[in-house]
Amino acid sequence: MKNLKNITTIALILTVLVFLLTIADFLALHDIRNDYVSKKIITSISQTLPAYTNTSGEWQVVNISFISRFLFFIFNVGVLLLILRKSGKQKQRQTT
């Protein structure tokens, strides 16, 4: 049962981390939306694009957030299946 408690604690910590990454994801996308003009408009005005139009930092945050959420959901499904299996075994022991 101690092992299950440790796994549950890790899942809770990862949940908080993924929540914070989701907020960072939203902020990065909000920054891209509000602070940058599309490349099509900038190209029509001048031939060279300023370096800030790449928004590489913001897109990096979005990519890290997506990968973290994907891995977290896989981990979370495994934890939930483990909890279901353990609770099923405990119910069987109690009935016998």
C-alpha cells in the first residue's frame, strides 16, 4: 500500500506541474496573438522580417507543454488502472 501512496503522490505533483504548464501555454499563445503581426502583413511592408516574428520562445513553451501533457495523461491512465486493479484485489480479499 505504501507503493500506491508514493505513485499517487507523484501523480498529484505531476498534475500540478501540467496545470502550470497549461497556464504557461495559454500565456505564450496569448502573447503571440496580441503582440505579433502575421508574417504575410510584414512581408507585404518590407522584404526582411524582424527576428521577433519567429516567436521561437513562445512556440517552445507550447511544444513543451503539449509533450508534457501527453506524457502525463499516459502516466495518469497507468496510475488509475493500477489503483483499480489494487482496489479490485482488496475487495476480493475482503469477500473471502
